[in-house]
Amino acid sequence: MPARDSFTALMATMNKSVIGQERLVERMVVGLLADGHVLIEGLPGLAKTRAVKAMAQALDFDFTRIQFTPDLLPADVTGSDVYFSKDGAGEFRFQPGPVFGNILLADEINRAPAKVQAALLEAMEERQVTVGEASHPLPSPFMVLATQNPIEQEGTYPLPEAQTDRFLMKVLVDYPAPQDERNVLRLVRSEEKAALDPPAAPTAEPAAGQASDGHGVARAALDAARAEIADIHVAEGIERYIIDIITATRQPAKLSDDLGRMIELGASPRGGIALDRCARAYAWLRGQDFVSPGDVQAIAPDVLRHRIALSYEAQGAGRPADDVIADLLRLVAIP
């Protein structure tokens, strides 16, 4: 099965389990293909955790989960050196923590204290953890899918800019449409019924395109997909367009006085790298072998919304980051 077909099937499988959140599913797959981490923000009950579980179930990767709480310690995430004694001789051995997986669900990440967030920061950026004097590489691939709740901020620890910048994208999750919500009711009823029925007999042969253990997408398919995405053509005009967008977030007053009053801090160079990577993955999923301005515009809000800091004037006026980014994209010249 061609690599793109594998990931089209992956999204179809996830959409059967997470109804009405097609955009979230697509962005999660883009993050996986672009080898980056995704921050998912939405109100409780909008299937954020379910979406991550659906992806993990459809992949031939190791899945781990950390429920972040205020009493969590860094060692609860990274692991620690444990003293072992045998026949009178003792030694310290490293006991890996839950961060040593391929897909890590960091549930309610903003409820963890700063020390825990810092421990995860090294893992996200360096793909390793350091305990004592030893550094331990994380498995490959490694992807963090973190969730956070925009309400109930009491008792939480907002992520610092240095950590949010490590996320390739920040995806906002909204309520599903009424028809999709009705389908959610039917899906949950069918799952409750299936849980009461006896398990079906296993099939003798895995389906086409599946890994030998029955999962939908094997690691070889991901490697092949990333190799194809690396060959996606990015014209010089598109490169200039990406840099123009990033530069505009830092010098918004050059586009308009109103925009200059809205943005306090622009995106770092990591924002341009993320926009290039995500645009290539987004174009690849659509069957293109080149990146168009439309691909950049489609993915830009997810890449930039957590990388720009709005001014007090913008916050006081109730201007969300997405509205400011939309104004910026309208003003930046398209090649």
C-alpha cells in the first residue's frame, strides 16, 4: 500500500472513532508526518483524549500516557535511577519513565508544576532525558500530544513561551455540529453494546496495509511518508512567503498601525521551520508534490497561534490570536 494511502486510511479510521473533529484528526496526522509535537486545547468533553487514543490504536507504535497533576514529580515522567542489590553487591540502574514511548499523551499538561514541564521540555527538544550524569535517548519516532483546558485556570501552571514554542502546532477544538453530535450518541451506544457482546474470533490474516499485529500503520509506512515529504518541492517564492509571514509577526506595524497595536511579540525562527514542515506535510496529504500559498495559509493559524503574544490592547478588545493572524495573512503579499 502506498504511504499516502496508509495515512488516508489512518484518518478515516480515526474519524470513525472521533466524530465531527476532522480538522483535529488531520492536524494530528500532519504533526506526526512533520515529526513534531502538538498541543490540543479545548473544553472538557470534546474528545481530545479520545482522539489521541484513536491515533495510538491505529498505529504500530508504543503508546504511553501521563495524567498531569500538581503533585507530579520530574522522575514520574522521565524515570529515575533505582538502587538494586544482589548477593551483597548493589548498583544504581536507570528505570525508564512513561516518556519512553513513541506516542506520549500528556493529559492536562498545564496542571503540572514548572519542574515537570522543564523535564518534558528536554525530551521534546533534544529527544533524550538526563538523569544524574547520564543521558538516555528516547525511542524513534517520538511525538508528544498534549492537552489542556482553557477554563478552570485555578491551580494550573500556564506553559511558558519557551515550552509552547517547542510544539509544532497548537490546535483548538470546538463543539461538533448537531448532526455529528447525534452520531456521537449512536457511536457511544454501539460501543456500550459491543462491550457486552462476546469478543469476535481473530482473523487469520492481517488486512492489506496493516502491521502484523493488526494495527493500521506500521513504522515503515511512516518512514516512507516522511521520505516523500522531504522531497516535496518548495519554490523560492513560497520560501519568501513563509519568511514574510514570520517577519510580519515581528514587525506588524509595517503592515498596518492596527496590527502593530495587536501583536506584542512575534514568532521565533522555529516558527518558520514549523510552517515549512507543516505546509509540506499538509500538501503531501492532499496528493501534491509542491507547496502552494493556500497550503501555507491553511496551516499558518495552527503554527502561529501559540507563537505570537498579543498586546494588552488586543486582549482588552477581545481579539483572539486567530483573528489577528487572519488579518496578518490578508496583508502579507502572496507570491
